[in-house]
Amino acid sequence: MITLPAAYLEHARTIFADIDGILGQARHCLDPLEASSPFRTDGPEVPSVISQALRDQGLSLRETMATLLRESGISPMATHRSSLAAARAMLEHAILLADGLSPENWHAATALTDVAQQDARRWATLVFSALQDMTSQLDGAVAYPPVSLPVAISTDSADRLLARLDDIARHHQLRHMQRRLALVARRRGAGLRIAVAGRCGVGKSSLINYLIGKPVLPAGPLPTTCVPVCLRHGTRAQGEVRFADAASQRIDGARLAEFATTQANPGNRRHVVSIDMDLPSAAIPPDVTWIDMPPLADDGSAIARYDFLDELLACHLVVVAANATVPVWEVEAELIQRLCKAGVRVLVLLTKADLLEEDRLRVHERCQSWLWQTTGVRAPVGMAAVKGPLSRQCDDWRDAILHPAIAKLRDAEPETDTLALYELRMEMLWELQRRARLLAHASDDEALSPLIASSLALVDALRRQAPEHTEHTEQLVGHAVRIAAHNAVGLTMTDGPVLDLTDLLSDTANALVSSEAMTWWKRLLALRAEISLLIVRGADEAWRWSVASTALPTPPPAPRFDCSGTLPATILPRPQMAEIGRWMASHAIARKLLAHGAVESLREQIADYLPRLEDWRSRYLEQLCTALNSERSEAVGRSPASFRQTLALRLSSDIAFLGGTPDSAI
């Protein structure tokens, strides 16, 4: 029962409003993710850990004040202006300050010389023009309706909205939006996807095996996962392997290591994209899919070069496993930042706790502090080991942190989808508004033709890089013979008077030639990406965003090379290691291989394969040239006036849709 008089409540309402405004400014100042200013500060900065704690306490205080007012029957004052009004007021104040840079407003005792006045006008013009441009951006934003706040929408409405957003992104060539929409679509239709990521040797596979109660994934000192392996509940242990050429193969659980580990599939020479395994395990709920990810690299660009980042971004929850014995977790911190920015829930687990020589609590606190300082993210940090007496800590982490996080994700999944769609609508609306303003003030200058000409020059330069077939065949054969001979030295320790190198030679040749084909495929992919970037930049300058940069053909998989079972039996006498040593034995085996008929057969097969590889490469380059010439012809033949009118109508229609409510707009 509130006994305070009305006058006091109104007084408290005013004070609470002032405190709330101050706390809002303080929260902005304490934000660790804010970009630093080029101007120096007048004292030390607040440590990230204390900054996060102060921000949380300030938010709690603001909620407490609002609760007190609601209990008294009084609504809080509207102290916060809209972002548009606040930004406008700040820019108007900044413009008044910038006007003071003009020499006409200089009233000090020291007069400015003519040269100094010119410099002062230049300074004032630079600052004033930048502020005027920012004000113009705000003026353009006023003409558009505000986007409706996110509300819970039905599943059918969300699916229709997702399809409409995808159509808008494809029509306007918003490639980054298309990628994010694809991630949202994958996240919506696959239940809960939980991945375990980390560097090599941290125990990712062992952790999943422990959590599901079965040693399904290859684990140990040597096995390293080279492709994503998805584990889900099923009636029998079987799986499906998907390849880069869209082919697939059914396997049983016993053959998983054959495709998933670097020992059996070095360099992913089988071109496996992913593996889906069904397991009859009660520890895997029907709506949960566990994903064992390939390891991250240890260098500073590990995340930028990680080939499976999209797989992680499509997950609902990622367990980042880190070695507790390593004092620095820079790679893990960068990954956590990327995941949190994409809206993925993150848990951190320090593994190999049984190998720690220092106090575990101190290591746990150091890791927590490190993450706060480097990412500004408060991710739950656990510590465990999957072997020995400390495996009980893994059970505690599973029961106290993992299972509650999964339950929370189940409850929040519809809200998460609604928020993701809302954010995509907002960003898409802003981009289309920017294009509409640019279209209203742009000229009809054509900027695509010179860029397409540059792209064709890039294609021609890559076409001239093709090596001569005969010379390249000899290089590959010689390299295969040297590697096979070097590896054959290890076979001399076995019993028997002869060496059977048939499988060793064919496996070595397959790996080398497949690596050559993969190198060319990546070159073509990089060429396509570079050309797409050039065209997108030109399209933005010439307001021709409908240029089908993403319609550039993607290089198909290279033709396969496989000489297994086709080479003659390669039986050589065993060299005497004790007499000539390993180096001389390797050279002796290489000389005998070169004189053997199997090498001649290998030479013929490689000589027959390289023209097929060159034909595959030339056909793709011709497709690329055809697509570029077609786009140039279409851009040149298009009427600028009619095209601009059509584009303006489509932009207006899509902006109106994105600014409405989802259910009423669909």
C-alpha cells in the first residue's frame, strides 16, 4: 500500500527521470564495443570487467525505479527523445559550433593573415560540409514510414515473410542479405542445432562422445575431424555423406572415420561437404542435432579463413571448447564475437582440466576476465575433463549449464525468429531507402562497361596461366614418384624380400592430381568473387543494382582423377637399409619406380586427364565471358529513363512493404 502523497510521487517521478537520463549517458560511455575516438582521454579508461558490472547495475536500477512508479500507479515520464529527434538536435548544435571556425567569427586580439583566413575557411568548409551531409541523411529518413516493432507472428506468416524478403533481396541483389536469410531459413527448419568448435586437439569429438554416451566420433591423439559431422536421433546407426558435386553416399557407423578424419581423408581429397549420422541414442533428443566441427587454425586470421563459418552461424548454440592449459584464447575470443554478433548463443568450456598444474579457480577467472576484456560478451564459462575423476565436472556442466541453455532455446525459438526477421527487415529497408535517395540525385552515366572490360581482362589473364601439358605431366609424375619413394622407406622395416608399392603409388598420384584440380577450382572461385565485387561497385555507382552479379556461373567441380586399380602391380626388391641408409634407399626406390611399367601407365593416365581438366577450365571461363558480355549488352541497350522509372517504382513498393506490419503486408 503506497502512503506517499501525490506531490511527493510527482517529485520522485521527476528525479527518477533525471537519474534515468544520466544512467543512459553513462551506459553509452561504458560500452566496451564503442569505437575509440582519435582524441586523447584525460585519464585512465574503466576496465572492461568493471564496465560490464556497472552497466548491469545501472540497468537494474532503472528497472527498480520503473517498478516503484508502476506500484504507485504513476507512469514514468517520457524522458527519451526518438533517435531521429536526438540526432537532429545534436547535429544542429554541432553545426553552430562548426560555424565558429569561420574567420568572420574570429574576434580574438590576434588578427588572421590572408593565408591564415584561407586555411580557416578550408577547415570550416570541411567540417561544415560533413555535418550538412549527415543532416541531409536525416532529412531523407523523415519521408519514410517507421518500421513496426517486432511482434509475435504465426509460423505461416513467418514463412511467407521470409520468402518475400528473399525475393526482395534477390531482385535488388542484396547478396549479404541473401546469405543471412539462408542462415535464418536453415535455423528455422532443422530443430535445435548445437555445434562444438575449437582448435585442434582440444577434445571436441571426445566431448560429444561423452555427452551422447557412445564413442561414435573418431577421437584420440591422431584423428582430427576434417568435415562437419552432424549427429541426430535415429532408429539405426547409419549416415549419409554429401560431396561437393551434389552426389551422396550411404554409409554405416563403422565407415565414419573413412570420410571424416584427416588420416583417412587428407586435405579432404574426397571433396566431402558434410556427414549426417543417425544414432539410436536416448541422450540425443529428437529435436537436437549435435555437430562436430573441423578445428580452427592457430593464427590470427583463423576465423576469416575458416571454411565452415556459415555452418556455425546457422546453429542455435555453439559450445566453444578451449584448452585450459593455454594462457591466451585469442582465436576463441574472435569466434565468440562473430557468433554473438550473428545472434548465436555461446557457451565456453575449458577442456583438459585434469592437466592443469595451477589452481583451477584462478584459470577459470582468468578466462572469464579475458573474454570480457576482448569481446565485451559475458558467455558462461565451464571447466571439465572427459576422462579421469574430473569427468564429474563435465556432468555438472551438462546439468547446470548445457541443459538449461537448451531448454531456454526451446522456449525462446519463436521470439528469436521474430527478432531475426525484424532486424533483416530493418537493414533491408535502410539499404533500399539509401538507394532511393541515390537514384533521385544520380546521373545516367554508365559505369559498368569499363568494369566489365576489366573483368574480361582478368579472365583472359587467367586463361594464359595454363601450363603446358607435357611439361606439367612430367612434373606431377616426378613428384608422385619422389613422395611414394620417400614414404616407401618406412615399409622396408617389414618382413619379406620385396616391396609392394602399388597402392602407395596410386594413392600418392590421386592426392597430387586431386590437389592440382582443387587449386584450379579455388582460383576460378576467387576470380568469380573478384569480378562480382567489381560489378557490384560499378552497379552502385551507376544505380544499376539489378545487375545479376550473383548470376555469374559458379565453377562446377573439377573432373575426378582416380588411378586406383588401374596401375600394374608395382613389386620392387627391398633395399638394404643397414648398408645404404634411408636417403640412399629413397633414391634407389625412386630410380626403380621410374623404370617400372606402372609409372609409364601413370604418365599416360595423367597426360589423358590434364586435357580434360583444361577443357573443364576453358568451358567455365567461356561461360563467364558469355555472362559478362550479356550483362554489358543489356546494360548498354537499356533505356536510362524507363529503367530508372521502373527501378524507382519497385523501390517504392518494396520500401512500403518493409515499413508495414508483417501480417498485414503479406
